[in-house]
Amino acid sequence: MFCYQCEQTAKGTGCTAFGVCGKSPEVADLQDLLLHATKGISMYAHRARQLGAIDKNVDVFVVESLFTTITNVNFDEARMERLIRKAGEVRGSARALYEDACSKAGKTPETLGGPAVFPIPATRAEMIDEGGKVTPEAWSEKYGEVVQGLRDLLLLGLKGSAAYADHARVLGYEKDDIYGFFHEKMDYLAGERFTVDDLVGQAMDAGKWNVSVMELLDRANTSVYGHPEPTKARVTPIKGKCIVVSGHDLRDLDLLLQQTEGKGINIYTHGEMLPCLAYPGLKKYKHLVGNYGSAWQNQREEFDKFPGAVLMTTNCIQKPKDSYMGRIFTSGLVAWPGATHIDEKKDFTPVIEAALAAPGFTEEEPAHYINVGFARNTVMSVAGKVIDLVKAGKIRHFFLVGGCDGAKPGRSYYTDFATSVPKDCVILTLACGKFRFNKLEFGDIEGIPRLLDAGQCNDAYSAVRIAMALAEAFKTDINGLPLSLVLSWYEQKAVCILLSLLHLGVKNMKLGPSLPAFVKGPVFKVLQEKFNLQAVTTPEQDLKEILG
């Protein structure tokens, strides 16, 4: 195996013996083979689309395959094997679609090679062996580490976008041109000739498309569940039976709430599900009582202490401890060997039964609340007051401090930075990086909270919309605002957001706690020269540089 797609990768260069995330070498190689097969599918699907032929099943499979290989999603060899076999079938469908379209158009089909035609291995062992031949390390030997690093920058951005596209799809929101974007980029990556300039351009274009994907997901979430509204979210337990839901998927939480209504079970959010407490369509359920715990990387200790059932949606799962293996459940694309999986029918009866069999919280802790729900609709509703406070000199600067959290040392930077921000400045935050400081007291500036939680990582779209509205009000662009972005990254959704911000021309961003292993020195130099993208240093030094 060779994997360097997340921030905590071994020695900052790549995991080779076993994934720091818990991914086995076998799963890593199977994931690489699935991606290789998926490129082959898109080679046919992209060409078929150019002739007006589309197959929805092909489109959805490519998105799900990309999402499946994100960090902390699928750790199950058996499920990966089934996906690779299905990839062979879907590739056959895509090829037939293309050849039929050519026949109708009176064209001769191209003779494609590589991922479009390689034989799907017959056994799992053979799949693992073949997967070891298409790792990033293997491609680096062919293309060189700079070109391969850029190919992976694009691929990892696609993985993040695919996660957002899938979240929107399960809520019934899809756009055909977005599926076309995935096929086009995967077809490009299946090619043979690459230049640094072209790859950078492709990555920026992927960032542009990701803005559209985030907009689609924003529309899906707010259309189905309403716009998030300022909400005091309880972060201490209530006495009673309980289920905690982690991940990102709003629909899974909604369905669970429907199925547990009236059963005497309290539902808690965890990690990136915290923002769900601010959606009107979800907070209407009285048994959605609050948030338990913090960010994903603390789940082993937190779930061990949780006296109920655990439901993992989308990515974020870690290797479960034996103490709660019998009461942790997965859904959607998430899988861990030995954990019970809830299939696409979404019957959560096993989760409910496990919660009723567990002791639940036997005591009620003193109530403590934090503020959530400051997405674009809320903040823009008070934009006039915010603008007046800026003009009056009462708000000096805005900071967006957020992103993915992780277990690697160095993350205390974000706590120290947020607590060092002067009291005449406002902090926007989003994603699980906020757990580094979101339970601290920051006060307000004439009624405007100094800490504004914009939501999940995909709600970077909200933050961008807020910034664009402020820029319009001040007759400038985003870079002309008293706004600084101090970002933390961990996995691939953070990569696609970074590409989107770069596409929008946002400059002077600070990224940490360490730079991506796949962004090699010469590439980072290009990003520094064009966007002044910088690595974080110390909170004191970075604040001094920003505020002078």
C-alpha cells in the first residue's frame, strides 16, 4: 500500500505498512483498484455524454466509488471486493452505452486502453495484487512526484466533491452537468500525458465545479429542512435511553428521529452532526436533545463511555473498541468489519433495540449550552448591523477559523489562535475543527456573537456567500475585506474546499497544521506565488502578520 491522502499520514510522507487511520494494506490496495476501474467507467461515460447518451446508474456509481475511498469511510475488504466486481459490470454498461451512441451517430468508437479494458481480477487476492500496481507511489515512478502529486490533488478534490454530491442526491437533489464534471475529470486522469500547468488548471476547474456542488447541497439541506437558525444546543446529557449519531448525513438522522419518536429514546448528535440541531426540520423533534462529545478523532473514548447505541453515517468512523462493537452501526457507504450495517431500506430497528438494551444515562448532568446555526441566512439577515459596526470601528476584523480536526499533534494552534483573537474581532467557524474552541466563551459585540458557527464543512459555501455579500456592501472583493482565513485540513473534503477558495481567487490563506504530503515543494511554490497560500506558524506570529 501507499496512501498519503490525509493530514495525519505517517511521517508526513505516506502510509506504507498500515494506515494511521486504521486502514489495512489490503483495503488500501482494493481502494486503489476501485479508483482505477472507476476511471475506466468514466472514459466510456464521458464519451457517451458527448454524444447525448446518459445512464443514471453509471453516474451514481462513479460518485459513490469516489466517496467510498475517502478517509474513514470503508474499511471492509468484503464490501470493497463487491464494489470492484460491480465496477466491472458498470464499466460494461458504460461501454455499451458509448458504443450504442456511436452507432446511432454513425461514428466509429475510439479504441480505448488502460482503465477502460484491464481485466477485473477473479479473486480478492488477485485484486489486492493488482491494486498494489496502481498506488500513488506506483504512478509517481511513471510521472514523477510533482506531476503525480498534482494528479492526486485533483483526484482527492474529486473525492471530496463526490461526498457532497452524494449527500445532495440522497435528499433528491441532482444536476446532470455535475455528473458530467466527474466523468470529465476522471477521464482526464486516465490519460497518459500531463503538464504541471495543465494539472493546476484542472484543479482550479475542479474547485469551480465544487462551488456548484456545495451550492446544490446547500439547496438540498435548506429546501428539505429549512435554513439553520440561531439555536442554543445542549452539550450535556439528559437522563434516559440514548442513541448518538455521527458523520454528516442529515437524512439518516431524520429517518432515525422518525423511527424513534415516542419510544423514550433521546437522540444526540456527534462531531459534524452538531449543526443539525439548528435546522427547523430536525430540531422540531423533541427527542433530539443535544450534542454528545466532540470531534471524530475522540470517538473511541467518547463512544466507550456512551451508554447507548451509536450510528455512523458517511465518513468519520475509527476502529471500534470491543466494548462497544456490539452497539455501533453503520449506514450508507460506511463500513467496518464486524459492525452491523443498516442497508438502503434504512430500517433502524437494530439500532433502536441496542439502545433500549443499553443502560442509558442514569443521571442528568447540569445543563450547558453553546450557540449554533449562524449560516448565511442568519448572518446576512443582520448584515446591515454588522456593516455599521465595521464602519464605526467596533468590528476590526473577521477571521474564518475552522476546517477538519484530527489527532495529529499541532492542533492546539487553533485553540490558541481563536482565544488570542482581539475582542474587537469576529470569528466565523465551521466543520469539526471548531471543537477546539466552540465551548469557550467569546462574548459579543453589541449583540453580534464573536463566535459564529456556520455549520458543517460543506457550509464553507455559506461562509463564502457571507463574504461575497460583505464585499458587495463595501464595494470591494473578498481580498479587500478585513477577513482572514485560517484553515485546518484533514481529509479530502477539505481539499475540494481549498480548491474552491483558490478558484474564487481568495488570497493570503493560512493552512495547517501541516502541508499536504501530495503538494510537493515546486507546486506549493506556485500556489504561494499566485495566491500567497501560507503554512501556519505560531498564533502570535500569524496574528501579528494579519493585524499588523
